[in-house]
Amino acid sequence: MSGPSPELTVLRLARPYLKRLVGAGLLAAATEFAGLALMATATWLLMTAAGQPPLDRLTVAIVAVRALAVGRGVLRYTERLAGHDAVLRLVTDVRTRVFATLAERRGAPPRTGDALSRLVSDVEAVQDLLLRVLVPGAAAGLVSVLAVGLTALVSPPAALVLTGGLLLAGVALPVLATLLTRRAGAEVAPLRGALAADAVDLTHGAADLAAFGATGDALGAAGRRARRLARLERRLAALGFAVDAAGVLVAGVTAGAVVLVALRAGLDGVLVGVLAVGTLAAVEIALALVGAARQWTGLRTGLVRIARLVAPGPQTGPETAPQAGPQAGRAVVAGDVAAGDVVAGAPDVRFERVTVRYRAGAPAALDDFDLDLPPGHRVAVVGPSGAGKSSLAAVLTGAVHPDSGRVTLDGRDVSSFPPDVLPRLVGGLLAEAYVFHASVRDNLLLGRAGADEAALTGAADAAGLADWVRDQPEGWGTVVGEQGGQLSGGQRQRLALARALLAAPAVLVLDEPTEGLDPVAADEVLAGALAAVPAGHSVLLISHRLSGLAELDEIVVLDAGRIVQRGRHADLVATAGWYRDQWLLQQAAEHGYLALSTRSA
């Protein structure tokens, strides 16, 4: 990764919380110093008390031990509170940025498991960098300097010995730990991401894997990755144990050397004991830098992945985006569209020789496709399954980028619009719309935040959902369950349609809006939805049902990504071809369904 280091990128993101983090670091240093002072004072108290001096000589030390013991706990709690407050605020910002970047990324999207790993494990690396590396590292360094300074007041030669021990514990061992664990640590984060993707694939794709006899291969590949990760983690644990053992040895040798130097200097026995225990405590604090180095090595791969997502890049805004065509100055310009507004007029939509392939060498989902959707027009796209209808909607909404050709709004390429602007211009009900585990109101307000009760009711009425909402004890507050689990299939579809109508984009895309509804309800919902579209807005309707299309301006029949028929409903029904054949079949099937329903009733 070129440019700033990932650590520097994270620190730049943490700039708004710098005062909180500095405060947490000072509190951590105060906590460690209180622990060091507690050990030294307690040692002096015990060794002096062994000589049975008058009690008044021990009173101050007794009070100091109690105060340091209580103060250390209070300082530790305050430091954790301050540090986590700052870091959790930062993590919220970083996770939002990562989610937005993954959502806006062009080209092949990350696999679900890997995206989850980035949002959870990699973002937690940011938290650990601050709380487990920088804050304790800075505190250990500051306390080590203070320990050397205080020791020098008692015995300068002992301070020199302590300095050597602290350099070994706080510099040499961390560098050694980094060198030993860097290679293995760099593989851990990608492997965890791959295992998360494997877990998703094996869980959600179990039926498909079984159908194609690939379960064993998939389990084998996941098992190999799991074993590789386990070996790496065991290696890291063994190296960590070895470095920790070396740290204990450094602490013991340093304390012994300090004792020898202090005895040769003729210091009092009590002071020698205080120096020895203080040395052990100071080296132990410096050894926190070893743990910080190990943490940093394991975190760095995740930090690199995060930095690549959140690093600032060139932005394309309305003032810099290229504009073309005679109508480029219309209300479609990004700067004129505010989030939450209902756009007044629709742009002129043009598909210009659009070709989409999802795999190299595969048949084109859209093949040299051309289509005009003038402002205010309503066009239906029909055709057999796999004809390219949903690909058409995905290209128009910017979810899929064509291999060749382009889609323009008033002459401006769809891809040039900022992601917070395009949904106000083009959007609606796409295939497999997601329903969130929230209330009906919250699900609808995703379409247009701040919509009032009248707007909610109007959209729900148009989608045929309002009567059901009125019948619920909680009304708009009715929680629909995860993925709309408390709703029937038809109710989920009506809810998603109402959300699309409430959003009221300038070009409303409706991909199978009546899926899961019986013929009578489907006709009512489609008519209500089309009637609810604001004047001047355009509609692109994708449907396998041909009923209810008579009033549309044009019907386009797709097959293998190409237009094979086009015209109004009456003309297509009168002309031999796929549309007339399908119309006759659907009419016969729906009349039979209605007749059967009447007899059953």
C-alpha cells in the first residue's frame, strides 16, 4: 500500500478524539506509576517494620499504601472509561466509513463473509491499536523514564543498570517479538476473512453444495484453512511464551544487578530492597511494550485492509463531474437534489448500446441494448426468465456497471452521480427487496426519512398495505421480524412497494412489484402503485405478468438481452409473437384460477 502507513491513517481518523486519547494515556501512566509506587512503598514499610520502630515512623507509609492501592483501582477504572469512550466513538466512525465504501465499491463486491470480517475483526484492529498498543505503550515508556529518574536520585549507578534492563525489556524484546511474529501475523487476518466466507458459504449454500455433490470438497477446503490458521496461532502462542520467558529472565537479572551495584555503593539495606522490588515492577511495566508489539504485528494486516477502505481519495462532485448533452443544466444536476426531497421532474433516460456479461465468455445478460425513457413516460419490460430484465434495472440504478455502452440521465452518465444523489433520481423496488427487523414505520421511512403520517398512509394505501396496518394493535409500530418473518410473502412485497413509492424517485423502477400476490390483488396493487407516482415522474416496470399494462406508454419484450418486440399493449396482442402467446396463456390460467376460487368460496 503506497502513501501513509495504515497506523497514520487511523491516527488521522482519531484526530477529533485526540484529547480524550491523550487523557486516557496520562491516566494509564498514572495507574502504572501508582502500581510502581505501591510496590516500593509497601516494600519499605515491611522492611522498616521488621525493625520494630516507633509507630509514628510508619504512619505516613501505611496511609500511602492504602491511598495508592485505592487510587490505582480508581485510576484504572477512569482510564478504561476514558479510553473506551474515545475508541468506541472512533470505531463507530470507521465502521460507518467501511460500510459506505463497501456499499459504493464498483466491480466485484466482497464476499459476505469477508465483508463481515472487515466490518468486525478488521475494525476491531483499530480499537486494539489504540487501547492495546499505543495507550499502554506510551504509558510504559513514560513510567520507565520516571523510574530511572527516581532511581538516579538514590543511586546513579543503579539507575544506569536499570536503564539497560528497561532498554532490553522495552526495546530489544519488542523488536525481537515483532521480527519473529510478523510473517505469521500477516497471514492471520486474511485467513480469518476466508474462514468467515467459508462459514457463510457452507451455511447458506448447503443445499446447492449437496445438490452438486460438492459438500465434501467445500468442507475440505474450509478445513485446510482452519488447520492453517490453528497452526499459525499455535506458532504465535509459542513465540509469545518464549519472549515472555525472556522478559522474566531480563527482570530477574536486572534486579540482581541493581542489588549488587547498590550494595557496593554502601546503601542501606532497606533502600536496597526498595530498589530491587522497584526494579522488578519497572521492568514488568516495560514488558507491556512486548505485548504491544505482538498486538501490533497481529493487527497490522487488518489495519492495512481498513486503511485501503477509509483512505481519502479523489471525489467526484457536482462541481467537477463532467456534463454533456443539451439538457445538462436541468434539475437533475446533483447539487439540486437534497436527500429526503421529492424530485420535481424526471430526467431523460437513455440506454446506449449497453452490454453486460457477468462472466468472461458467458452469454450477455444485455446485448447491445438501446432504450429511451423520456421524462414522464411509463415503460414496461417483459420477457421470459433470464431475458435480462433484472440486469436492466441493476444497470439503471448503478448497481451493475456495463461492460460496454452507457446509461445517461439528461446526457450525464449514471456512474458520475454521487451515491447520496442517485437514489433520489433513480430507485424503487428491486428484486428481493430486504425487510428489516424493525417497525412498519421504520421500514417505510428508509424510503424518505422525515415523511409525515399523510405520506406514510398514502404510500401504504397505494400498495394495499394500509388496511393491514390499521388492523394491527401496534399500527405503524408493528415489528415485522427479521427479514419480515412476521409477514406473509404478499405483505412483505406490499411493504417493500410502499417504501419505494414513499421514496418517490424521479425514475421509479418496479421489479416484479406484484410478486406473490393473487391475480385480483396483483391488478389492484399495480393500478394503485402507478396511480400514486407523482406527475412528471417516469416508471420502468419489470414484470412477468402482462395484465395491467394496457395504459403504459410502451412495452418492451426482451429475449437473451435483446429487444424482440416493442409497442403498446393493444398492438402487441394483435401481433403474432411471444407477447401475444404469453398473454393468451396467462389469461387462460388466471380465468381458471378465478373460477376455481369462486367454486371454493
